[in-house]
Amino acid sequence: MSQTAQQRMAPPPPTVFNSSADIPISMGKRRHAIWNIVLFCVIGLCVMIGVPLYGYLYHYTWLDWSLFGLLYIISGLGITVGYHRLASHRSFDCPNWVKGILLIAGAWALQNSAIKWASDHLRHHAHCDEEKDPYNAQLGFWHSHCGWLFTPDQHQDPKYATRIANDPVAVWQQKYYPLLVLTGLGGTFLIGFIHNGLMGGVGCFLLAGVGRTFAVLNSTFCINSVCHLWGRQPHGTSDSSRDSWLVSLMTFGEGYHNYHHMYPTDFRNGIHWYHFDPSKWLILGLYRLRLATSLRRGTYVETSPAPMT
Ligand SMILES: [Zn+2]
Ligand SMILES: [Zn+2]
């Protein structure tokens, strides 16, 4: 056989990737980013046009506003206590049925399954302010707030999901995630429909379903953007995390982000009694009811005043 024929039959040389940035972006990652763009465009249009137009033409009822507030609290705490402090950081333990309720509440916030959320979040802690940080604040406010969702993620690493992907409750939640999202949104329509017919259902869905989801999404996004750009750093300057009491008011205590980055497994984010941290209060309440155990604390040392819960 001639040398030219041998060269023609030889297998192609293996591709060598020198860094993860060289890896071609898969269709799946690109499709995921496009899906996020479409989803957020639909939600944005509903919030900017549908919600005010309905209010102008039909007016929202006390039920719509009450359900807006109630679901903001439930789905918000589902993220802060369920997805963040429990699933991501294991800052306490609880029975599986309690974990299941917390993860269902988190699913109603439309922030992906607990497994995906925790995997991204642990990578944020491991590579804060670096290229592999999914919400890298060094790339500016827009990217860290929500722009990262619309960009194919080249640095996804299954190792950050290893532990949580072995949790049967989290696996169950991921399996039924689309159904859980539908129950959260569809439930608002059903309640409004029972109370006030078809248009009552539409109003409740727009305000307590879509409008509330938009509010919870943006308050969570503020932790990744505002709390890495503006605020004080009383606990450490090894990364860009900052404390913001204002963000804590919207996010059930998650705004004390500088402390959280320094002591990620602490069940508290606000360590002083005057810190607004309802997520910590819920965990303490579960503890008093014997529904939460092994509450973890950081080794925080302060001379005066003493840290309090
Ligand atoms: Zn952070
Ligand atoms: Zn965290």
C-alpha cells in the first residue's frame, strides 16, 4: 500500500483541548440558553404589558394580592431555605418529607431543579469572580444579574452535582420539576377561577403566578449582582461578596452575603439579632419543632458585641 493510501485510511488525530474554553459549545447548552431567552421574553412581556393592562381594565382583587404575597413568601423561602441553605450547603438536616415540601416550594420560583441550582451555586462559591463562576460579577451587573442565563455555559461541571444527585428527594424533585412548576402557576389560575370565573382566573394567574415569579426571580438575581458589586465587606475581602441589608429585606435574609461567602455552611446569613433573616428564623422554628437537626454555624469570632441568633 502506498504511503498516500495509508495516510488516507489513518484515523484522524485526537482533538486536544488545552482549557475548558477550547471545548466547543454543545447544541444542548446553546438550546438551553435560547430556551431561557424565549421564556424570559414571554415572562417580561406578560409583566410589562399583560399585568398592568389587566389591572387597568378589570382591577385585581384582594385574593390576587393576598396570593401574590403568600406565594412570594413560600417560593422565596423555598429557594433560600430549601435550595440554598439545605440542598446546596447542608447547613441543617431534616426529615425527607420536610425537605420535599421545601423543594416543592423552591420549584414554584422557576429557578430550575434543586440539583441544577445547587450545582451552579457550589461552582459560584468554588470559583467566585473567576471564569468558571456562572454569575461572575467581574463581567458586570447585567451578566451577574441574569445575563448568564442567556449565555451558553462552557464550564458546567458534573462534580458539583455529585452529592445532591444522590439525594432521593432531590432526584424526585428533578424528575417532576416541570409538573411542579405547572402546579404552582396553574394553581393560581384555578383559585382565581373558582373565586371569580374565567377572568378571575386570568387575573390571579397574571399577578400571583407570572408577576410573583418575576419578582422572586429578580430578588434572587440581586444576590448575585448587587451583593457582589455594592455594600460592605465586614467579614472578609477574599472575594467580591458584600453585605446589603436592603437585599436582605427582599430575599428573606440572603443579603448578608459577605458573611455567607466567608462561612457558607452556617445556617444563618444574618448573625446578629437585629439582622433581618427570616430564613434563619424558619430553620430555628423547625429546630424547635424537632423538624430540623444539626444546625451548623461558622467559626465566627467577634470581640464585641457577641454574635447572636
Ligand atoms: Zn455570591
Ligand atoms: Zn451559598
